[in-house]
Amino acid sequence: MTPGQEDLKIITLARSTRARVAASEGAAVRDETGRTYTAAAVALPSLRLSALRLAVAMAVSSGAEKLEAAALVSEAELDPGDLAVVRDLGPDAVVFHAAPDGTIRQALRP
């Protein structure tokens, strides 16, 4: 699947978020109104959150009712739990998994 302009935008946002804080992964999601939410992985002694789970949580806490698309930038494989969190709010959302250089590793549709 070839990403559209809006999809490339969330991939770029995820890459930028990851790079800005030198995190292991960055993520961005787009809701039904076109708003985007970005997050980086959190790795504290008492709190660990993946970037994708945090981005979805930020969308939900901001009032998003549905996700249209999500992007994860990471060297690691996509965690099935992360995909499940996206599907909770975006059962039809496309999920892009990209390498740190922006190369799309996979594009998942339901």
C-alpha cells in the first residue's frame, strides 16, 4: 500500500518525535477530524509505555472518538498489543510501521 500525503505526515511526525528525545520509538495517530497526536516511548524505572499506546491514550484523553491512521517508527517489530490498542479506537485504521529512516516496513489494514 502506498501512503497518501496525510499518511506521510504522521510518519514524519513519528520520526521527529522519536529523534527529538532519542527514544527507541516514536508514534503518531490521526483521528476522525484530522487532528494528530504524537508520542515517544517512555522508559522510566516505574513506568514503561510504548509510543503507540501513549499516542492512542493522548488521542482518547483529548476526545478523539475514532482513529483513521497510525504510524510507528521503530527498529523493533510491531507489538501485537500495540496493534490491539489502535484497533480499539480505529478498527478500520491503517497502521504504518516504519524504520527510523522512514522506510515503510509494513502497512497493516484490518
